[in-house]
Amino acid sequence: MSVQDGGIEGAYNLAAAKPGGDNGDAPMPEYRNDKVVVRYDPKICIHAGECVRGLPSVFNVSKKPWIDVSGASADVIAEQVKRCPSGALTYELLKKAE
């Protein structure tokens, strides 16, 4: 996937992200705004808690939904998602329409 065909400025772990793909019958939950999309694959999460400890303003299991992409900048969210040890969290930085 490239900027030209997907409108994606930056992405992390897209190979593991298979929305509507090989994740059973349900697509991966997506949490988005106009700058970033965060996906969560509960089937591979090992519940290490890196996300919750590292960026509680975005990842908070006491809230519904538990991921709030308005809780930090897209770049800060991306850096935290990269720390997910299982790859259960993935992100896409969205390119602004010109």
C-alpha cells in the first residue's frame, strides 16, 4: 500500500492488520479521526499493558471505547503503538486531502 493508492502518509504493521481478512468473521475494531486510524486485534493481544501504561490518555480499559484517538497527537499515538509487543495494535497516519 502506498501514499498514491491508499492515501496513507505513514503506517505501522500493516502486514498484521487484516481488516475483513484472516481475523475470523469480525473485522478488527478501528478507532479514527482525520489524522490517524488505530486498529486493535484482540486475537493476538498478550495484554502486556504497554499501551495503557505508556499513553493512558488514549488507551484506557476503564472507558468505552477503550481507545480514544483524540487523547494525543497522531505522532505520539503512532510512537506508542510501535511499542506494542504483540503487534495487536496497528496504525495509519492519514494524509490530508489537498
